[in-house]
Amino acid sequence: MADMTKTLCPYCGVGCGLELAPPAVPGKPINRDAEGNPIWRVRGDRSHPSSRGQVCIKGATVAESLDKNRLLHPMMRDSLDEPFRQVSWDEALDRITSEISSTLGTYGPEGICMYGSGQFQTEDYYTAQKLLKGCLGTNNFDANSRLCMSSAVAGYIQSFGSDGPPTCYDDLENTDCAFLIGTNTADCHPIVFNRLRKHHKKNRKVKMIVVDPRRTATAEAADLHLAIRPGTDLHLLNGIAHLLMRWGYIDTVFIDECTEGFSQFADVMQQYPPELVARECGIRLDELEQAARWWGESNRVLSLWSMGINQSAEGTAKCRTIINLHLMTGNIGRPGAGPFSLTGQPNAMGGREAGGLSHILPGYRVIKNPQHRAEVEKIWQVPAGRISAKPGLAAWDMIRGLEQGTVGVMWVAATNPAVSMPDLVRTKAALKQSPFTISQDAYYPTETAKYAHVVLPAAQFGEKAGVMTNSERMVTFCPAFRKPPGEARADWEIFAEIGRRLGFSAEFDFADSAAVYAEFIRTTKGRPCDMTRLSHRRLKQEGPTQWPCPGYPTDPIVTNRQEEPKRLYTNLSFNTPNGRAQFAAFHAKGLAEAPNPDYPLVLTVGRLYEHWHTMSRTGHIAKITKKNPHPFLEIHPKDAKKCSIADDQWVEVLSKRGKARFLARVTTAISPGTIFAPMHWGELWADNAEANALTHPEVCPISLQPELKACAVRVQPVSQQPLDSELTKEPQAKVEMLHLVESR
Ligand code: SF4
């Protein structure tokens, strides 16, 4: 098709290249959705190095979501009991500026919080950091990456001295053994899985090990599926390390020359003999031995993980323990080998580069490092000492801050915490107490808008020009190819305008998003994520580029990509002060909330192939919603029998914190003692369908990531069949249910 625009899929962290064309192109009938609305044409971009033309159902249908349920104008209200009224941008921005100013006076900078999102482009992230950390003097910026990847971030920083996955997607086709733990890659990162699966199918000697309590689509493809008990990952990983040492499968030269702390680590691993580990994990001894043998015999082992590892009260320990296996076997810095965390959001990686968490700063710097703060203050041209030395509030601490009355302004942008946070009953009660909440989003209504005093319409995918980085550090320019609907504005423009209204005109004197990006790029100079060769113009000319890519935007265009470095640590020198990677040993503590007689089952939550997070986009696409019209619960036949539950029956799941209702799927694909429910449904889509009404907020003490993946529950048949109106909400009912009726 002529005039195709190249961009990046705005859904998951795989970061597939897309090509889009307008609904009407010469010589073809107008492209329309099922309801007859004209929609953009979408296909995979064959030239994108990460995806090579492949897309999953979400990417293929993304155009159908662009005009549905959009927030078109700013709206305001004085209290949550009132309906919103449409206001001008000036009125909304004046109100926000005045609330921030008065909060600075009464609460101090610590009273202001922003909760952002991996849906942001890098320019949005960067501008938000400058506003909060550089101008307002608070580090209270956190993002939904805290719920997704912060354990991986902490693991990389502690083991290697810096964040950053050292691997790339080409490793999927170069590995001898793929070790997938805590990731349903087939459903949640489908194009990564397609690349791996193709390699696996083509090469009979390549092994695939999948560790998951569920027999997922990923596990179905494995040579070995280890259905361990939830919370026993550390046992398993330590048990593999024990066997690798016992059988002599360790790389002593690499350990001696490139690492530190091995002997203390080895002492602890002695305490994980295979018999004990197999018993704790609930797997057979020979299965454990097979996994260790494949690790040991393979020249190139690639580990892949995602939320099943990260969303844990032991998340950082688990990430570091995966990395330990790579360090002891020298499986790093080579094609086909290394630890590889798969990011959830499309630009979670860009957020990490831009300092988009409450303990970090742009350019892979950390708040606690005085030199890092001084370097960023210099680039921002703000007074020395402006950036607070105190890490800001992490996501769950913001909720606690609202409960304790220490937060005066809660600014939520491009995310929906009223569905995605743990312990939703408590989360919603805290949001209700917020003195002033802004919900800045492309879509309306959302569950979070129910708790907002001001809603701001944001431009989204295809409506603003910016940059995103995917899981393999591939940076892609995403152009604006359509006008934002109504009065929607880019997130970075909104942040910059608020900054100027608060008196920081010079700091936010950006002509366009290219200027924002140019300033951000300066923060990466000499850092592990150095991308000083990049600019909007260059990315448009040269196409997607992997970092590190030091240089100048004026450097000659790279024509031979094969010569570009794809991996980190190929020289086996790490970003620690002495250049050595760090071993660390962790004993398994188990689940933060273990099953007990009142709540005897472990609920694990997760994502479905077709849906994206809280369904703000995918919930409006008929091709997607028909796949699973209702949220369901997977339960093993033995547990179903104990709970008197039949297949296809509505059941109630209860935890200490709340309850939710699901349609039972009795299946041997889940281990006895564990049940599974998808996390996508919020109160906008059905009554009592929220999996996170059940989850708890205990966090990893290092990464502060909540243990969303496991909580103790019981299951019982429902006393009353749900009504159709409770199971599927009509559009008007959604607005009324959320008390968000607009006055006209
Ligand atoms: S795999 Fe992820 S990035 Fe690729 S098309 Fe699907 S949702 Fe988009």
C-alpha cells in the first residue's frame, strides 16, 4: 500500500513494527470496522528488526480502538459526588496549577504525586521527571512499571551495576536451551514466542524448559514443563545451582575473572539438595535433574521471565538467582545466552531510560547517588540541591500516603490503578480520600476517572510524535499520523504547560517533542544506555536502532546493521565499580500470604492473549471480546470437587480483602491447590469481576514491587446466578455506574 506510516505497536513490550494507511486509499474500498466506521489499515512492518512483519491480534486490531470511548475535552468537578462539567483547557490548567501551588504551601513538595505509565512515550516520561524531580523538588513519580518490572530493574542493578537486559531477540534463534520461568510468553509476548518456537521446532536439539504452575500455551510447547508450587521458584533455581556445582557444570575461568561472591553463594547452595528441592517444589526428582542437566550441557542458555518472577515479595531475589545461574555457567555476553526480562508495557524500557520510577533519574542514574543528582541538575539547569536526595513514593506507598493524608495532589496519567493495583477495596477507598486527583487519559470513562476531580484528554498512539524502546533495547520513532480527537493534547505538552504556569518557563521552552528528545538524549551521554547518536530525524532516516549507540546525531548513517553491537557485556566487564558481576545467595521464604485452613487455595492472576491490561482499548473491539466474553477461573478437578463446583458454573472467590465472581473452568491445566483468573476486568465491564479485589499489597523489600501473583483464597458456588446486566455493561450504564454523568 502506498503512503504507509511506519510505527510501533502501542500494546506490549515486544515492540512490533506496524505499518498503517488511512481508511481511504486510491483503488480500494474504504476500510471499515464491524460497525461500519472507517478505520486505518494495519499490517506488520517487515523491515522492523524486532518483529519482521509479524503481529498478534492486538497489534492487528489496534486501529479499531482509536476512536472508541475517547475523552475529547477537559472536564472538572468540585467533589466526587458531582457530575463532571466540560471546561476549557485554561480553566482546567488554572485549577491544577492552583491546587499544586496550595499543596506545595500546605504539604510541601512531598504532597504531590504522579503515577504514570509505560504507555508514555519517552518524551512524556522525561518531561514529567523534569517537572516533578527538577522543578517541584519531589521524587514522587512512579509508574505502572513498579507493578511490572521493578524487580528486574533491581536485579540487574545489583548483579551487573546497572539496569538493562543484556540480550536481544536474535538470541531467541541462537540458543541451545530456552529456560522460561514465570512467563506465559505464548499469550503475553506472542511474537517473541513465535520467533523462539520456530527455532525450537526447526532444531531438534534445542531444548525448551517452562516453569509455571499452569500448563499454559507456552508450557504446551516445552520439552520439559516444571509445574512447581507457587512461591517455590527460589528453591528450584537454587536446586539447579546445586546440581550444576555437584556435576561440575560451572565456568571457573569466568567465575574467577569476571565475578565476585561465588564462594559464599556456593556455601548457601549446598543447602539445596535435589531431594529437598523436588519435594518443596512439588515436582519429580528426575524432572529437576533433567532441567539442571540441560542447563549444564547447553553451550548457550537463554532465560526468559516476566511478571511471574517480578510480581513477588521475593522478586529481586528471584531475578538475581536467575542471573546467578548465568554467571556460574558463563552464559552471558554471547549470542543465544543471557538473562532476558520481557517487559510488559510498550515503553517501560524508555521509562527506565528517562528515570521514570521514584528511585531513579534519567540516563540510568539513581536518586541516592549525589553525583548522579548533580549531573542531572546541571543538564536541567536547576539550582544545586533541587533534586531531593530522598527516593520518592513507590506506587503502593502513594496509596498509603492517601490513606495517611500526606498526599494532596494525585496525578494519574495513562494508567488505570482502580483496576490494576492490588487490594482494590483498599485502593479505591484511598483514592476516594484524595483531596485532589487528576486523571489524564485518552479514554473515558475509566474506573480511575470515578475518583478524579479533573479529567484531561490525552493524545495517544499515532496522534503525537515520540519514541519508544522495546524489551530488546530497540528504539523506534513513532510519528503522528492522525489528528488528536477533540481537544486532546500530548502528555508531554500538558506537563510542560503546567510547568510554565508554575513559573518554570525556561525549563519547558520546548518547541516540539523532537526538542524534548534532544534534551533527554544528552542525559544518556557516557551512561550504560548511551544513545547520543539518536534524534527524531535520525530515527526517521535510519529506522529502529538498538542502544548503546554513542556518537552524534550528525554521524554518518549506519547502513550495515550486522556490525552494530546487539548485546551488553560482550567484553565481560560489568558496570560495577570493579567491573565484576555480583553473586548473591537467597534462601527461599515462600509466599507472603500462604494458604491456610480458611483460604486453602493460591490464586494466581495473569493476562490473556487477546486483552491488554484494563481493557480500555481491547474491551471495545468485537473480534477480541468474543474470545472470552466473561472472566473465568481455572480450577483443578480435585479442588473443584472439594468445593462442590462444576465446569461452567459461576463461582465466588474470596480472600481476606475482598471477593470476585468468575465462570469456573475445571481443567487439569492448572495444578491442584492453585487457581488462575485473568486480571483484565474492572467494574466498567462487569460487576464483581476484579481479580485484584483479592490480591494483597505485600511488596519485595528491595524493588517495592507488590506480590500480585499469589494470594490465599477460597472458592464457593455463587448463591445467586448473576443477571445479564451485571455481566455486560452497556455504554450509558458504564457512565452512570461510575457516577460520571456529564452536564450539558
Ligand atoms: S506481540 Fe505485543 S507488540 Fe507485538 S503486535 Fe502483539 S501486542 Fe503488539
